Amino acid sequence: MANKKYTQEFKDSTVQLVLNSEEKTSTIAKDLDLNLKTLYLWINTYKKVNNIPIKTRKSFQEPTRKESLEDELKRVKRELVIAKQERDILYPKGRLRAKKQQNTLQKKFYKICMDK
């Protein structure tokens, strides 16, 4: 893999594109034939130089949005209901079909074993 040298102007314009567009960073990196980690490094460097707050991993932070456990539970239950409805629309009676296929395979396997 060849190490490519990019001008500071290219780096800054690429970071501006990422920060000002609605496009995903991974899509921009792929379009410009850049490694995603390289692009994130450029973004973080640009933010440090220009005193722009850098987002940290949320899994290790306290949640910034105050959502009580009851509200979160209600929200998650609503999302589950919607997901189940979508599943039922996409796969009507899918469980029955899967069970029938499993029974058919078991019968075929049993028949093969008994023939030996």
C-alpha cells in the first residue's frame, strides 16, 4: 500500500465537506478513495486547531439527554411494536412456514437414516 501525501488545502477542504454535508463520512471517504481512519484523523486535527468540540464515544459518557427510565421503556416498547408490525408485513406467517420446513427436513433426514 503506497503512502500518499495530501496537501493541507486538500485535507481542509475534505474536512469542510464532511462537516458541512449531510453525507456519511464513510461515503465521502470511499468517494475520495481515502482510508476512513485517515479522514477521521484529519477531522479531529482540524477540530483541535480550530477549537471545535470533539465528540467522544457515547458508550463511556453519561447521557446528555435526560430521559427517565420510564420514558425510555415506553419509547422502546413503541419501537418494538412497530418492528413487530413491519416483520409481520414482510414475513406473514413466517413462523409457520419455518416450522413446516423444519418438520419436512426432519422427516427427510429420518427417512434417509432409516434407509441405510
